[in-house]
Amino acid sequence: MSYGELLPSVESGIDTAKKLVCEGRRPVILLEHADRMHDSTYVLREVLGRKLPWTAVPYLSIPMPPPRLSPQVLARQ
């Protein structure tokens, strides 16, 4: 199974979210996963392009990366 088969596109995800809201099922949360926040604007771009009202596009940030774990530490877990 490919990545595309597991997860919907941004466009189809927003279409589904809009349908759920129209059915009165809310809140609806869409998660955009990216390893670099400055590259993670696909949902925001689509939301702005569609001029969707009452929409928030939050971003999570970890200011410091976790320390690198040694093989010995990992072996103890």
C-alpha cells in the first residue's frame, strides 16, 4: 500500500472536513505532518485559497531537538 492510498490529499481532506461541518459534526481537525514547519503550509494555502471561515491552522513546534540517545540508553528501554 502506498502513502497516497493511506492518506487523503489536502484537497480531499478539506472537502471531507467541509462535508462533516455541513452535517453538524464538528469540530473537525486536520493534521498536516511535516518535518520542517516552514515547509508545512499546504493546508494553510488551501484554506486561504478557499476563503474558509472560522478556520484555524495551528502549528506545533519543538524549540530544541531532543538529545541524541546513545545505543546504550536505547538498549535499556
